[in-house]
Amino acid sequence: MTTAPTRYEQLVTHPVGKKLAKQLGLPIPPRLSRRDDRPRAVLDPVLVLGDSDGADLIATQLLDWEADVRRRHAELQRVGSIIILLDALEHPRDMSPAVLAAAEALKKLAPGGRIVTVSRTPSATSGALAAEAARGGVEGLVRSLGHEMRGGATVNGIRVADGVSLTAPSVLHALRFLLSARSAFVNGQLLDVAAPGPASPMGERALDGLTLCVTGAARGIGAAISRTLAADGARVIAVDMMGQGVELSRLATEINAVPVIADVTSAHAGEAIADAARAKGHGLDGIVHNAGITRDKMFANMTPDRWDSVIAVNIGAQISLTESLRASGATSDAFRHVGIASTSGIAGNRGQTNYAASKAGVITYVDSLAHELASEGGTANAVAPGFIETDMTAKIPPLRREFARRMNSLRQGGQPQDVAEAVAFLLAPAAGGIHGQTLRVCGQNLVGR
Ligand code: NAD
């Protein structure tokens, strides 16, 4: 479900308004395609650039996905996606051939097209200094090119740890996600794949048979996450506060979820969720800590109530719930923890010291928890939304809100669905080799990394 275009968007996409906006140099947001507009994973034709063995492996894999794969663009009028293989770099100069071929093809990239780089993860301890400089350089390429994309096209990168095959399940799962319309609001980001991950279904039914809990599920991003997980095959346990009971039960009926009324900061919330999973006769396979609040105030006017409540809901409950669920014995092996963070936790934001402290905590917590869960086959990751159109951002004063929407490379606010897609991607068994990551869903905010 996408929200209606804002008044500004209606104005600058109208033929007369568009002309005026162009003359004045105002941002004109492109229309983004999402999964319903473009259900196929790959936008054809796909140009696979690079002469490494990895390039051949990826091209063969794309043929298996029935994509129209090309290794040269000269004969093409239009290119749907470009994959740049940079997996065998020994020196920064080795980037040239594939990167410059991509630059030549860029003008042919279709609206909503995709560019994905595939390279190796930098490692400070390898001792191969020039190779590490080259690996690190890919980040600069991706982040800068993200700012240059037009027409809703995006560029993102996958970095694969040494020793992990480019056709390992987690690499291919990441590639499918970044090539597809599911990553519409992800731009200029790099995803690290640390381990191969288990061979498991990708795409539409990737969550088949899983039992997953979503907190703050009654509305906004939480409701979109619940709907997306259910659409991808999961049984959902949907948690929200007493005051949201009507919306929660409506959602539960719609997607056949189990509603649980609980305040995530209460001592009994973990028990209530564990009981709901047991009642369904299944172990809990994962949790999405989405419940969150803002209590913005300039720091000089910060009150104990504003500070403590934000810390308690946004990070305290994520820690205590995951701990109590793991201790309850109600969780399955390979437990998945996804924390919802925020770009405010990365770049900071005026008036949001409490919120940014809580969300920066989420990012660090998943990194630490990932090490602990990895030995059991589980993962912990975070998703950091930028400006997303929900009740939370509707509270921002109109002018500031309008400005915040345009502060990213895609020149618009994201939809709750965009965050939900990233969460579903990380919860899929095939994402088992991705952990400790914070995936930003922000249209590439102009602030922060
Ligand atoms: P929202 O205010 O629309 O919805 C939040 C939901 O969480 C509500 O249903 C609310 O009842 C529930 N909730 C709050 N406190 C709770 C508690 N103690 N126990 C149980 N449920 C509780 O917010 P949203 O915009 O959908 O945001 C969802 C998450 O995404 C939050 O963690 C938020 O910080 C994060 N986020 C949102 C944006 C954005 O632009 N909207 C940006 C970055 C991060």
C-alpha cells in the first residue's frame, strides 16, 4: 500500500509544473516501481561487465534465472541492469576496464534500472596493501554514483568475504534483492556477505513455514512488515499496545496473524510472545523489533521522561525481548533478529539526541549479537530507514517535512513497504551469510554515510 503523492509531487509531475520546476532547478521525484509493478527479479537486458571467472559465474547464474544476459552493450538500445564484477582486483588500476565500460553504457540505463557491483570485502589484515586499496575504492564508486542516478535507477554493491563463492546462496539472494523492484528505496549502499548461507528458496515464498514476530505491528512500517512477511509465506505474531487493539486485530484478521497486546517494555512481553508461538505449535524463527517512538527536544530542554522512554522502547526492549525469548526455549535454531534503526542513529539529527542515541545503540547491538548468534546459525541485522511516509513523520512541521523528503538522491520519502522488503530479505533463510549489517533504506540520504 503506497501513500498518495504529496501536493509538491502532484505539482512538479504535472506537465506545466514540471517545466517550471526544471527552470527553477527544483527536485522532481521519479516514480519508483515496486514489487507489484515489476514482479520479475531482473530487469532485462542485463549487462555483466568484467573479465574475471566471477563474471562468467554470475552470467551463467542469470541465464538460470531466465534473464537476457549480455556481455557488451554496443548492440543494445537500452539496458535494464548492469552488474560490474570487481572481484579479482589486485590494484586500484584494475577497476578501469569494467568501470569504464559501465560508464559508457550508463546513458542507456532504463528508468528504474539497476547497477550492482560485486567485489571482495576489504580486510585490514590481509597484507596485500594495493589490493585492499582497490577493494576499499569500490565503496567510493558506489556511493558517488548513487548520487548521479536518474529516473529511479539505483546503484548498490555486494562485498563477498574471501573464500565465499560468488554463487553462494547469500550472495545470489543479495543480488536478486538489489536487482529487483523490492530494493526501490535502497541506493548507494554496500552489503557484506560473510558466509555462504544455506541453500533455500529465494523470491516470492522465501519465508514459507517460518514463524516471525513483529513489534509495533498495528500501523505504519510495522503493519507493512507484517503484510510483507505474510505475503512471503510466514506465520506472523503481531504485537502492539493496548491503545492500538482495533487496528491490530483488523491487521491480524487480514493476514491471518496472531495478535498480541503488549507493551514491549513490560516484563511480560517476552513471555506473551513465546506463549503465542507455542500456541501455534511452532518455534519462533525470528523477531523484528520495529516498535519505536520519538520524543524530540533540543538537548538543553531534555527531560528525564523524554530521554528514558525513548531509550526504553527503541533499544532497551530490543535487548530484553531477544534475551528473554532466547532464554524461554521458544526460539528455533538459526534465530533471526532484525532491529529497526534509523539514519538519525548514523548521521545524528538536531533535536533527536535521545532518538539517535537509541538507534545508534541498535546498530552496535546487532553487530555484537551477530557474533553470538552465528555459532547457532542465527543472524542479527538492522535496517535503518531514512524519511518514510508514516504517522511518525506526519508529526514533523510541514515545511521541514517537505525539505526532509527531498534530502536524498531519489528526491522523495520512502514507503513503509520499502522498509518491509529489506526486513523480509534479511529474514529469509538464504540470508544466513549476512550478519551484523545495517542496511539503509533511505534513498541515499544526503547526510551520513
Ligand atoms: P509509527 O509511530 O507510525 O508506529 C509505531 C508503532 O509502534 C505504533 O503502532 C505504536 O503503537 C507501536 N509502539 C510504540 N511503542 C510501543 C510499545 N512500547 N510497545 C508496543 N508497541 C509500541 O512509527 P513508524 O514510522 O511506523 O516507525 C516504525 C519504526 O521505524 C520505529 O522504530 C521508528 O523509529 C523507525 N523509523 C521510522 C522512520 C520514519 O521515517 N517513519 C525513520 C527511521 C526509523
